[in-house]
Amino acid sequence: MTPVHVEDVAQAFVRSLASDATVGKTLELGGSEELSWPEIIRRIAKAAGRRKLIMPVPFVAVRTAAALFDRFRFFPITRDQLVMLMEGNSVPTTRDFEELGISPAAMTLDRLAYLGNS
């Protein structure tokens, strides 16, 4: 996956409103680095000052649990989210950001510091 910071997306949204070049265009906004799901979880947990146990779980078990429990608010993932995770969420280029004059920031602890405030 190529996670992107919410501030970079917000900045792209604002700049796209002022640009004729973005009219009718779908912007593909992805971050500057490709990360695995466990690495994303580790970085978010560290920035939030929490520890997370990461265990590999067979896909069939997660899919079954999601089918049974995704209608309940306590369950952390829906079937649709699971499908999206399995399909991958990588944007091969930062071209659309660059065309708007934005350099997307990496998913560093500094950029995720706001998570520690919760």
C-alpha cells in the first residue's frame, strides 16, 4: 500500500479546485513509499504511543469473522474493507501530487504525531 497523509490529500483537494487541469479528472493520490500492512500498523501504533500485537491470521478466518460480525460496531473491519485490503491500494506514481505542486510526505512518526494526542 502507498499510504498518504490526510493533510496532503486536503491540500490536493484545495489546489484542484483552483486548477482547470483537474476538471473532470480523477486524481490518483498515493504516498511516497510502499509499505506492508504490518509496517503501517507498527508506525501508527508507535506514533500513538501504543503497542500492537501483530499476528498472521489465515485469510479464511478473517473473512469468516467479517461475514459474521461486520454488522456490529465493535468489529474492526467490514467485508468490503477486507476485499479492498486484499486487492491492494498502491498508487504507482505521485504524478498527480506533483502536477499540483505537492510533494507527499512519507508516513513518518513526525507526520503521525497527532495520533499521540488521543
